[in-house]
Amino acid sequence: MLKRLLLLLNALLLSSCASLMPTSDSLKVNLSSMQMLESTLMEQRYRIRIRVQNRSRSEMHVVGLSFDLELNGSEFASGVSSQAVTIEPLSEALLSVDLTSTLFGLVRQIRSMQQLQDKPLSYVFSGVFYTSEAAFGIAFKEQGEIDLRPPP
């Protein structure tokens, strides 16, 4: 009987702690800008700016992040950052992070762009924010399309 009571208390404690952790609903990430830093034959480096919105009522202490950028359904570039920032409740921060693509990712994108013709470029920007509040990080995903066609 005592074992069952301890198991029940343990389960209640774990579930209540889990409800206090930030979730992906409390975080909104937008890709703000992207610029080329350097390019060699085998790899390209970019600096991207991302806008991070803290939609919760408590501070978010970001200690790092990892992320990937897909273009037209293919992996294009990835990056990591140990940039620490505190985002106040119900506010936002603009972060600059570096991203790396390889020659092979670039070749895939050139082939993909040739097949696009009059279609918009699709992208998926996803990753994980590591915070001092969440044990496993907070996943995020932004996706959209960029119309590269000239206006009529």
C-alpha cells in the first residue's frame, strides 16, 4: 500500500514539474534576415538574424541553440550557438547566429531552383532552444515560402 502511495506521489510530482517547464507554445521564432559572410569551394558561411518571442509570463534564460535550414525540402545549412540571452516575459529578442552550408547542399539547391520555374521557394527553419528552465530544450519550427518572381 505504501509503495502505491509513493508511486502515486512521485507521478503527481513529476507531472506538476513538467507543467511548469516552458513549451514550444511559449516560443515563436521568425527568420529575420540572412547575409553571406564568406564562401570557399567546400563551404559557405552565413549570418542570420532570428527574432525570438517569449509568449509566456516568465523569463526565459536561453543558454544556446541548434538549428537547421531546409530549402525546397532539402537540407541546406545548419548551425549551433552558445549565445546566452534572457528574454523577459511577453517580449522578444533579436539574435545573430552563424550558419554553415556545404558545396553539396549548394549544388542541391541550384538543381532545385532550376526545377522551380514559376513556383515560390519553400523553407523550413527548425531547431531547439536550450534553456535553464527546460531539461530537454524547446523545439521550434518556422516554415514558409519566398516568392522570387518579379512582380507583374
